[in-house]
Amino acid sequence: MSQDTKFDESSQPVTETMVGETRKTVDDRALDEAARYLANHEEFGPMTPEQEKAIVKKIDSWIIPLLVFSATLSAVDKVEIGTASLYGFQKDNGMVGQQYSWLGSILPLGTLIGLVPASWLVQRVPAGKLLATGSFLWSICTMCYAPTRTWSGFMGLRFLLGFLEAVSIPCFTVLITSFYKKEEQPPRNGIIFAYFSSIFNGFFAWVIGYIPASAPLLRWQYLYLLTGSINVLYSIFMWFVLPDSPMNAFFFTPEQRYHATQRLAANRTGIANRVWKWDQVWEALLDVKVWLIVLFNITINIPNGGLQAFGSIIINNLGYSPLVSSLLTMPFGVLATGGAWAFSYLAARWHNRRALTAAIALLLPILGTALVYGLPRTNVAGQMVGLYFMYFYWPPYVVAISLVQANTAGMTKKAVTYSLVTIGYAAGNLIGPQTFRSKEAPKYTSSVIAMLVSYCACMLILMVYWLVGAWDNKRKDRKYGKPKEVHEGTVEGFVDITDKNQDDFRYTT
């Protein structure tokens, strides 16, 4: 039995044990749930490359589709307000001035407030069950749009929707890190956080467009009833099917469950620990790298917030009918998703160049924004090409998520960090719609300037993150030497210690 003793942030000793033995550690609070699982289950032989390949394939076959549909339906609930506007949503409800813009901003404000309880819940409640519950509740909220006919009522619903959806991104992030190794995470992020919502939203809007005007309800009411009911049914399905970690994944054999858990030790970020640790909270709040990603998320989501609410309206202003406009929004998702996949794949293959990859990807939305601003409105084809390129802001966002996943250890620190990052997402989405001034339609000069400034600022933030991470790695190399690999057969890698307090933890840049 190995008797290498480590210390957690509270200077309490943690004694590593061989997996096959049942002896407990000195400080049980410091152990990740994966460490307890491995220590109290039958030990299997070393995992072969063929076995690992089969495990990853099985995870991809179950977890990816479950999370993709959840993320997509969640996004549809948020962005379909733009599609509803094509079918008279603003006119039918008597909206004037900046009222519609405030409907775009109030949702992320709800998310900002919802992240206070969400940061605690995501650390204390199994992520799969929390996601399914949140999804069910915000889907009920979506269906309530149909009978609502006042601006104040929609403001309340949009706030509540944002509040409930606050758990979504932290849950997705926890689930990805609970099943995949660091180098596997970027391409999976590119799939799970794909921009499928515009494809689904465009299709639903196209279907709704064929409902006759003589129908008992307005077309936009049918849109909310359709998407909300689909998500209610899917949330119930997800409650029973989506696992929280490899330890309770029903699709694994006992041996696969063991190996799927053990292989994640190399991440040094743990899987689950339900003990709230205030020292990890303070570390997250004082970590420069965390705040750089928060700032990045605020900045990159200023364009996102505006385009979600006004993308379909911009197309409609080019002279297209509501039905055609809804179809023309579908390529948004194809291009953003394809770009996310491509740049996430590059980020996974190009070692320690993720920040640089995201910075290079930002050149594409800068080009698109310049085209939309510089070309005359009469050049409809050029305007459409520029608009489509503007949606390439999504790949840098997806790549940046993988930096947070790879570089945060300690379960409480992860919960706080993921919530802070989502606060950045919400803040950017709150600001974005306000850059679109109704009096500037159809060119929206202020929003175009805000986008260009945001993209350039994001490139600078990413380069600073790269330098800070590289400096931290060199400092640890000088102090502790080169990092040692995790030894299979021990609970090393599954002790709830933060990245800063692990001698062998190195940051992905």
C-alpha cells in the first residue's frame, strides 16, 4: 500500500490507498466520490487501448445525443422570440420603442440572479437530475408565453426563464468533465454547444408559417406551445436516462464503469465531492485566469445577445417575407456549428494553443461585421454573406469553454468558476440587445461598432490568458520540476484539491 501523504488546503492529511483495498483515508472530506467508488469496488486489470476506445465510443453514443438535444432545446426557448417577431409578436402585443430590446436583456438578468443558487446546487445535486429538473421547469415557463398578452407579463416570464436556465451551462460543463479526459473535451464541446438552435428554430418557424390566419390562436402562440411541449416531454425522458457520471451510467458493464472512472484521474480535476469548501470559493474569486475568461465571456456574448434577438429581424429588413426569413436563419446554425467543430478539433490537436486558436477564429466574425457595415443595403447577397460570417463568433466561445474545463480543479472551485463564467455569458447577453437602437434600424450602427470592439477586445484577452497560463506552468516547473503522471491503481487524481495546490497540475493554454 502506498503511504504517500498529501495535504489539502486545510492542511489535513490525505493518505492515498490502492484501489483494490477497502481501507479509508484519514480525511474523508478531501476524497472525491470517484476515489471512494474505486476504493470500494472490485479491481479489474489495467485498461487496454481497445477497451478505452470502446468506452469512449459508448460515452459518445449516449452522452453526446442527450446533451446536444438538451442544449439545443434550451437555446430554442431563448432565441425564438426573434422568430415570433416575424409573425407579429411585437405588433400583436403593442410593443413600442425599446420594449422589445428589454425583452432580450431581461432574460440574462434572470440568469445572473439565478446563478447564485445555481452555483450551490450544481455542487450539491447530481448534475443529470439538476439539468432535467431545470429543463422541465423552464419548458413550462415557455408554454406560458402563449396566453400572455402584456409587456410586463412577458418581462416576468423572460426573467423567470433566465433564472431557471442558470443551471444549464454549469451542468453541461460538469457532465462533460465527468466523462471525458482533457484532450477529449474540446471536440465534444464543439458538438454539445453547437448552434443547432437556429436550425431547429428555423424549421419550427417554417412549419408555423403554414398555419392559416383563421386558426383560433396566433401563429407565434403555436410556436411557443410547440417548442415548450416538446421540451417538457424530453425533460421527463432525460430524468430517467441521463447519468450523472461514469459511476452510475447504466450503459456500462461493471468493468467499463470502473475503467471509465479510473481513466479520468489524469485530469486531476475530480468528478464529484458534495462538501462545500470556502477556501476553494476564495481561490476561485482571486484567480486571475478565472476572471479573464469571465471578461472574455462578457465581451464575446455582446454580439450573441444582439444577434439572438435581432438576427431574423435583420434578414426581414432586407425585404424577405417572414416565411423566407425563417428559412434563411437556418444557415446560422450550420455555419456556427461547423466552425465550432473545426476550431475545437484544431484546439484539441494543437497542443497548448487553445487560446491562440480561439483568437484566430475571431477574424471571421470581424470580416462578417465589416461586410455588413461597409456594403450598401441594396447589395442583398453581400449583406447575407456578411451576416452569416458574423455568426462565427460562436467557435471562439466554445473553445474558451474548454480552457475552463481543463484548468479548474476542486469541486467547490469548479462550481463557483462555472457559475462566474456563466455570469459573464449572461452579462454579455444582457448588454447585447441594448446596442440595437430602434431609431437606427435597419443599419444599427451602434451595434456594429459594439461588435467590432468586442471581437478585438476578445483577441487581446485570449492572448493575456495564454501568457498567464504559460507563466504559471513555468513557475511550477521551477518550483516542483516536471509533472509526474498519475499512477493507475491509486486514488491519486481524485482528491478534492484545487489546481493551484496540486504540485503536478499544469494549465492548458
